Amino acid sequence: MIVACALSATGQSRPVTIFLAGDSTMAAKAPDKKPETGWGEMLESRFKPGTVKVDNRAMNGRSTTSFIAEGRWKALIESVSKDDYVFIQFGHNDQKKDKPGVYAPPEQYRANLANFVKDVKEKGANPVLLTSIARRRYEGGKVVPTHGDYPGFVREVAEELNVPLIDLERASDMLLARVGEEGSKRIYLHLKPGENPNYPKGIEDNTHLSTYGAGIIADLAIDAIRELRLRNLAKNIVYR
């Protein structure tokens, strides 16, 4: 489900910047981690050249809690200008009770998201909340949710504060159900021994994305941007 927030198109004299605040599934990857790819790396190419700039501040292992504590949110919001967008996607790490530095209890998580939205609006910019992408987990051939109640909290905050929601969890759940347990390996970081010099022993990672998978998830985000008719973004989409 996508919570719509239709905005009328206006002219633009400069590229619109989309700031990305999130975790490793969104973040840019170092060369020695490739072909692991964050879907945020693929987003800018889905727009007409020169119309949209993506400033990817997402970082591996971060939650709303650690993103704030490390000063990353403060630095991001100080860079935001009027009419820019801030896409906010946390949850993978917020739910980790065994990691005090990143864990965000439900009420704190909701409060952090609400404060992010408030800060963005105070800059005259546009907050967009995103649920976490699905992990690749199947039981009996069916996709099993792994994020607990956290995606629901994002949906609730988006509705309460009347901000756009890109529900990547549901969209990626549907994708995984469609392509199946074997076909979905291509979306995530699955490599055989010797297949890539960065992973000589191979890897089976069901959280992080391959380059192909990052492109697919970016396309799901673009589908939502189009459906939401986000001002100065939807009109500049060139993705097929």
C-alpha cells in the first residue's frame, strides 16, 4: 500500500536534490564490497539528466538512533534547501535489541521518525518515509516477514503526519513472492566461490543487494514516486 500525497507540478530552476537517510540497503558501497550495491546508488539514473541529484547519506549499520547520535542527521538537515526531498528509510537495525548502540524501542523509533519529518518540513523541504526492503527469507516456498512491527510504525507515522510513504517492504515482498526462492537469489548478494575476487569464498547474503537487485529496488521506488506524483520528481522520470 502506498499513502498518496499528490503534489502539483511546478517549474524548477535547479536540479532537485533527494537526500537519502538510511542503512546499508540504501547506502553506497566501497569498491572492495562490490558487487554489493545499495539501491540508492541506482536512483539518480532513473531521472532525466540534470533534473534530479541524489545525495546519498545512508550508511551501513545505522538506525534512527545511531544516525542521530553520530551527528549524521544534523549534517544532512543543514544541507537541505527549500523544495528538496529527504527519503528516510530505517528499520533493519532499529529492531536489533541485542545492539544497544542502534536499537530504537518502538516509541523512540516513532518519535525519531516524527522528528525527522518535522525537521525537513521546517526547511521547506519534502519528507518521504520508506519502509525497509524485505530480507530474502522463505518458509515452505512463502516469503516470511522479518522486520516485526517496525514497517507498521513507519506506515502509522506517515498517515498521522500526512507525509508520502513508499512502502518498499510490501513492494519487495510481492517481488520475492513473484520471482520465487531460487529466482530471488539474483536480487541479493549470492556469489559462488571464485566468482568474484572480493568474495573468494563466495557469499550468501539475504539482506544486501546485488547490482541487479539494487536496480530492481530503485525501480520499485520510482514506481511509487510516479504513483505519488511527487512534485518535480515524477515529471522527470525516464525509467522505462
